[in-house]
Amino acid sequence: MRSARALGAAVREHLRANLRTRFALAFATVAAVVAATVGLLSYSAAAERIYQEIDTSLQSAATALQNGQTEVLTTPAPQGRGLRRGPSRSVVAQVVAPDGTVTPLGASATRLPVTATTLAIAGSAMGRTDVIETDVDGESYRILTVARSAGGALQVGVEVEDTEHVLADMANEIALASTAVLVIAAGVGWLLARRITRRLEALAGVAEDVSVHGGVDRQVLVDGSDEVGRLASAFNTMLTRLAAARDAQERLIQDAAHELRTPLTSLRTNASVLRRIGELPPDARNRLVADVQGETRELSHLVDELVELALARRTDESDQIVDLAALADGAAARAERRTGRQVVVDADGTAVRGRRHGLERALGNLLENAAKFDDSDAPVEVHIRGGRVTVLDRGPGIDPADAGRVFDRFYRADGARGLPGSGLGLSIVDDVARAHGGTVFTGVRPGGGAAVGFTIGTDRLLPGSEPGHAGASPEASTLEET
């Protein structure tokens, strides 16, 4: 017991830790992906916009210089709007002849590098340009090279070291923000998982109690309508059914023990008398043997009925299409062989979706019950109309005081106590009817006798069935139910 509790506690702790960790990791992963994506897009957009502004300013400076406006060389170059600015940087410019000769413009001592691309532009016609970013004297410059209308090339550059620092700071800030979002998301995931696992822990605790103590008479608090709430509701339904099944099992065991006690006591008494069977006269010996055989048959019949009652409640038999007329014909043939009584079937062509074995057993029990109570020579009749099965006999009928209890387990009316039987046959009929969404009923047959039967739920009736036997008898239509 103690080890089971420890195991249950370990399972709950593992469940709690595992789910919390998974939720936290899931939230953190999603947040990290979203934050990284947004950060990269933001950084790329900002960098592209900054360099577009710088390239635009370089293009404007080059146009102004080609028009002889050298004052742009003393105007600070922009570092990008909306960003932290470093010291203002002036524009650096020079003219490159086709042969590679460099002529500085302005007073700046900085010389821009001349590449093969620069010489190619210097020897080309107007319209060709090139933009590069390179180090000049240890500083990072962005350089625009354009072809001049007078020949050669014009190079215009500006230092972008501060811009790169600003972009680096932006990247760091984005990384910090993403990390903060990741941590917050992990915390939110952990708290959410804690709330969810609290309800799952309650379910695990009840499951542990059921497995250790069998305590099915309790319920779990249903909190919310989400998946956990639905699980709790389904768990409560399962516990309710388990409790009902346990109660039914206990009642069956108690009733069976009570019914078995009488034949077993008689057998025990007769067994003690059998020790002195040699001392008994022949008539007494014959009566004793007959009594033992009768009690043995009753005991065997009771055991068989108990087994059938358990099988009637089984749920592993799959549903299939059942023709009630054919089912009744087969049950009637078996009843005639067992009882020697004629059975007349009057059925339409109703077909249902149900469990063939259970329906066969229910109809067979009704026929055997009718044959047992009817000692006349009149045939037993079976009427089937649209999922309503009725068995009619010409016996003494059912007393109104017993009509409400004849389907109870082990119940036997006063007039039936001297007849063979266990009192389980009609109880099996009731179980089969309930399993098929129907009910049982009793009634008085006009002219004397009893009418006992059951119905099948309308949702199990199949449409389009054609009549297969003769029409309904007048007696069936005037049945008085009780």
C-alpha cells in the first residue's frame, strides 16, 4: 500500500515537472522564433533604409560636384534619420583620369582607393556607377563612383564607422529584447503549465485512490470547458459507471448467494442421508435420488442463467443487421424442440441493428416462460411489429400485483414458486431491451392469458422493411398493457 502511494506521488511529480518543462520550452521556442524573425526583419529594414539615405546623399553630392558646386565638400554628411548620431563627417571626393591619375577635390587629405572597376568606369561613357564599402586608413568608408561627362570618373565617399556602430548597437538591443521575450514567454508557459497540471494532479490523485482503495464513489471538480475540463467530465462519467457496475455486481452476488443457498442446503442434507441409503426402503431411496437429481438440475439451470445474465450485459458483441422475422422463426423452432409446444410466428419484415445473440436469448426466454406457465394445448404466439416483440400464451396470466416486478432478478410470483426456474429469465430480457434502447412490458391477452414482450429503440430500426408474414392478429391489436 505504501509503495503504491509512493509510486502515485512519483508519477504525479513527474507529470507535473514534465508538463511544466514542456510548456515552458514550447512557449520559449515559439517566442524565440517570433522574436528572432521580427528582430532580423527590423534590423534588415533599418540597415537598408540607412544605407539608402547615405547612397542618396552621395549621389546628390556627386551631381553637385559635376555641376561645379564644391561647397558640398564642407557640408556634414547625414548619418541616417532616427538613429543616434556620432560626430558629423564631411564628404571626400576625387577625380580619377582614365590612366589612373587622381586629382583630389577639396581640402581633405584622405585618398580613396582606385580599383579596376574605378578605372573601367573612368574609361566608359556616362551612366555607369558603382558603390562599395571599404577601409580607408583604418576607417570604414562608403564610396560612390560615377563616370564624368568630361571624361574620367568621380569618386565620392563618406565615413560610415559611426553608422556601423549604430547598427551594431541596434543588433545588441534586438538580441536583448529577444532574450527578454524568451524569458517572459518561458515564465508564462511555466505558470500556465502549473495551472493545467494542478487539475491533472487532481485527476491523478483520484485515479490513484481508485487503483489503491477502489474508491469510485467520488467525483473530480470540473473546472472549465477546455480539454482538461472535458477529461475531468469524462472521468466523472467513468467513475459513475464504475460505481453503478460495482453496485450491480454486489447485488448480483448477494442475490445469487441467496438463491444458491437453498439448493445447496438441500443437496447437503440429501448427501448426509445418502450415507445411510442402504438402510432406506426402496421407495425412500427412489425419492432421495429423484430429489438429488432435481436439485442438481435446478442448480445447473441457475448457474446457466447467471452466465447468460452476465453475457446479456456484455458489450463486446458487435452490432449487425438482424431480421426479426428470421430470428423469431429460429427461436420458435428451438422452443418447439425443447418444450414440445407449437409456436406460431406472426411478424412483419422489420430489420434492426443490434446484437443477434442477445436478441435470440431474450426471445427464447420469453417463449420458455410462456410454455412453462401455459399448460393448455393452444400454441404460443409471437407477434412482431416494427421493433415491438410480443409473446402471448393462454396461461393464468400475470397478477397485477406482480406485473411491476416480474423483470426483477430472482423474483418469482407466489404461483411460480413450485415451478422450475431461477427467476433470471425475464431479467435477461430486460437487460437486452435496455441495451437496444427499448423497454419491457406485460399485458393481459384478450380471452385469457398473458402477453409479455419488449421493444427496440426507434434509432435501431432500419427503414424500408417489407412485410414478410401475415398481418397482425386482432388479439395483438387489442392487447391491454399493465
